[in-house]
Amino acid sequence: MNLLVALQIGLHEIGAHKFRSFLSMLGIVLGVSSLISTLALTAGIERGTRAFMQQVGGLEYVSVVGKEISNAKFEFWNLSPGRTLRDAAAIRASAPFVSHVSPELAFGAAISSPGHSDRKQVRGVFPDHFVVARHEMKVGRFLTGLDVERGLHSAVIGDDILAALWPGSKAGEVVGRQFRINDRPFEVVGVLPKYEREEDRRRREAGKVSPNSRQSRRWDAFRGKNESVLIPFSTMFYEFKAGAFPLDSMESARLDSLTLRVADLDKFRPTLDQIRGALDITHRGVDDFDLETREEWFDRMESSIRATKLSGGLIATISLVVGGIGIMNIMLASISERVREIGIRLAVGAKGRDIFVQIIVESVTIAFIGGLLGVLAAIGLIAILKSLAPTENVPVMTLGGIVFSVGFAIIAGFLSGIYPALRASRLNPISALRYE
Amino acid sequence: MSLIRLEGVSKIYRVGDQEIRALDSVDLRIEEGEFVSIIGPSGSGKSTLMHLLGCLDAPTSGRMEICGNDLSKASQNLLASVRNREIGFVFQAFNLLPKLDVVHNVELPLVYSGLRAPERRARAEKAARDVGLGDRLANRPVQLSGGQCQRVAIARALVNNPRIVFADEPTGNLDSATGEMILRMFEELNVGGRTIVLVTHDPGIAAVSRRVIEIRDGKIRREYAP
């Protein structure tokens, strides 16, 4: 007997007992739909988290931070100049595994345009900042080497600054406009795009919620980037810093931030060693710096994603197992109802194997149909979840998740069919024929 | 060579620690083309004998050959394939599948001999027409009379073109006129060259055959030609 015939018989049998078959499928339907939904939810969280990781600079992002000097070297504190542009130069010169270095000066200043003013953090940066901080341009250009060399009064602003200085204006209109930082005139040369989560972007585009009503109350990972006021490093130093520290040159001014980008993640450790080596020399052996990486932070996020996946998957798996038991129960009931039929089939020449295959095919078919219904249910369930409790991360239904869940259901159907099938195939034809 | 050959065949059932000797070293030969009746009261062992001859069961001891297959120690699978190829059954209770229509009931043995669907259907339809059910192909057993049901069963028994047809009380559930007609069909089949083995408790019915084997207490008590 071939599988096609077994499938025909199975479908016939399922069709003959629609309600019973549906009941036995129900467990699988619930199991598959919850498994797919869980996978979709975690896939959404995963995607959101990865997008966030990318936005904050990715794993390649390394920050040189200040640190308290250890007791052993405390006496030599004044040997170290701290984090300066020399550090950046040293890293560029002797750490070839580093692709970009971004030293920064920062200070809070009043920014104003005619009619509007605000206090914001202003940062003096080099062109490398564009890459290290993972910026994109919406209109205009980023700061160039020429801006820094000449100390030009150019500025690149984020989306929130645009809204604060020229409410209602579009990014394209403000390039070339002047505004003031602590009363010194600057010209906007470029505007950054609005950085936001996928979900926020979608909601804004659908026009559901006004862009600032909820976000302002919530901590927003991209707020820092959206509030950027970026000017050339040299301009920052000469306009706003030099007066405060007359003895400093631009080279020796203490940096507020020194971040960099690792060229190749496979060489992450050697790269860190190179950076340490370079900084040990510029800091004259004083351990007043440390390298801060995203590894641990990202690892924590990854492991929490894994934990979510695992626990959700486990619960869904349990319900699939329960569904499988439901199928087994129905199949057992079905074969004890069909003993005589099995006896007749045996009498006309069916082998035990044929009966076994038939029961297995039936049970797998029930599971498969249940799985397909489960996929439909999952689509509905996810739609309901989206509208009832909009999460930060949109659930993503993946083909992989669907295939995995339905495959799992089929396996559950197969396993739960084995025992009933064995029992059916071992029936004795004579007593089966006599069975009433 | 005999179609059926039994030498010292016994069948022993164990119920608890009691042994029930349902068949006690039976010797029997049936040649191709014979029309044989096996008669005996209930409990005589005639059903057991029919189960053995019909390859539904293997003997406990002794030598059994059917259509050239040595089935003395046969596995369930070998018995099944001999049943499928060489043997057709007609039961007292018809034993049709109520969920299937006539054609599908008739083609059941072909399903297990691995034929493709179009050929199965063609052969099943022909077999059904041969027993006079050409206009009932799409009917279910509940829509048929007892006699029609038994004819479906005969069509099913013949569809694989087996060498032996076993009939176990084939008229037991039918009125006498219909029963007469069914017996007539067996006679015709036998005239066509088919070996028929009829099991019954009624010597009157056994009279249609040309050789009667009477069983009692698990042994062949006598043989006669009616």
C-alpha cells in the first residue's frame, strides 16, 4: 500500500468524524499558534535589540574612559596628561586595527535662533565621529577635515535641535541658516535624520500618535543622537575652551570623550592590546584610563533574548506535547472503534505494516492540519497582540518559525501515532473479525 | 500437486493453564478445481480449520502447504501476502466497510497488492459488474439488500483472481431464496474452475458441493460425496 492511499483513507476518516478530529487537533492548534507567536515576539525583541545595538555603535565601538589611578601609581598622577588629542594621534599611528578615532570636547551652551533658544550639549568633533557614532546624513554634509583645519563655524544638528530652533521647518530649508551658540554665529551645513525605533517610525508614518507625545516621557536610546549639536573640534577649542585653560594648547586639552571603532571584530582582543600599548606611552605608564567595550552589555542582552526564547519555547513545547497526547488519545479511541475494519483489511491481505502506516499517516495528517490551523490562529493572535498591547518591538513572524512549529507538530503527531499504530498493527485478524 | 495439503496439523489454544486442542493432527488434501464443504457443529473445530486454510492463522504443529507455500511456521507477513494473492473470503456477516461504496469495498484487496488507482478501479468495477451490481457502484452497504451485500463480498473475494474462495456460512444471514441464489453463484464459479471451500453447519447446504468433510472434536470424522 502506498502512502497516497493511506493519506486518502486518513483524510476520509478525518472527514467522517469532523468534530472529533477538530477536538483532537485543538491541542496542536494551540501549541503551534503559541509557539509561532512566541517565536515572533522574541524575533521582534531580537530585531529591536539588534537595531538598537547597531544604533549605539555596535560591538566595534570602544570608549576610552577615565579611571582612578591604582594606589601603587598614585604618586605619579601628574605625569599623565590625561586623555588628549595626542592619545588619538598615538592610536591612529600605532594601532592599525583601529579604523576610526573620534576625540571630542563637549560643553553645555545656549543655542538660539531668532525667537527660540535652548540649552543643549554642544560637541566638538572630527570627521571620524560620523563613522564611530554611526550617523547618517539627511541633508547637507558632515563636518570635514577642512572645517577642523580652518576652525570654521559650521555645525551639524540633530532632528530634535532642528525642531527646537526652527519649529515647523523642514531639514532641507535650514541648511545654510545661521544660529548662535553662546552668541557666536554658526552655519548649519548638515542635518541628521530622525533616529528612532522601527515601531515609532511605523506609528509616526501611520499618523497614529503625534511624534512627541509619548516619547518625551520615556527613556529613548536615540535621544542623545537626535539632540546632537556638532561643530569642528578646533572651533570648539578656540571659541569656547581656550579661554578657560590658557596654558593648554589644542593638543593638550583634556578630552571629554575618546571613542573609536575597531576595524575587524575577529581581531578584537589584539586591537584592544594595541590601543592599551599606545595609551600606556602617552600616559607615561599611569593607569588613569580604561577601555570600555559593549561586549558585556551586549552579552547580557543576548542572553536575556535567549532566556526569553527558551522559556517561551518551553511553554509552547509543553502545549504541543499535550496536543500530541490528545491525538494519541483520539487515535486509540478511533482504533478500538475500528477493530472490525482493521480485521477486514487484514483478512483481504493487509500486512501489519500497512495498518501501522495507515494509523501513522492519519495521526500525522491530523497534526499537520492542526499545524496549519495553528499558523492561521497565530496570525490572528499576533494581530490581536499588536493592537491590544503595542510593544516596543513589533512581533516578526518568520518563515523559519512557521516551518519549525509546523514541523514540530508533525513530529508530535508522528510520535503520538506510534503507540496506537503498533497496537492496531498487532491485532489478530481472527479476533478482530469477530469483534463486535 | 495439491492446492492445499495438511499433514498432521494441530492447533492448540492456551486459555490460562488449560490447553484446548481445537484441531488434532488433521490430514487433508484439496485439489485445484474442487468444491469442498466442511461441516460440523459449533465447537467442532471447523472454524479453526477454515482459519488455517484461509491463512488467517498458522498451525501449532504439523505441515501445511497452500498453493505451493509452506506455511507451517509462516510469519504474519507471509500469511498476509498469501491471503492477498491466493485467497478470497466470503463471510456470513458480509464484513464490508460501511464507510465505503461498492467499488471501494471491492477494490480493497487490490489496495494491498500495490496496484495503481486507475487499474484498481477498472478491475473493481468489472468484478462488481460480474456479480450483477453494475448499477450499484456508488452505493454504500447500508443502501443494499443482504443478497446484494453478499454479492459485493463475492466480488471482493474474486477481484484479485485468487485460486481458492472460502465461504464461511455465506447464506447464514440471508433468506432461503437469496441464499439459494448465492449458492448458485458459487457453483458457477466452481464450474469456471475456481476451488471453493464452503464452511457450514447445515448438511443441506453442504449438498451443493461434491465433497463433504465432516469435522467433530478437532478431527475429520468422515468424508463423503453427497
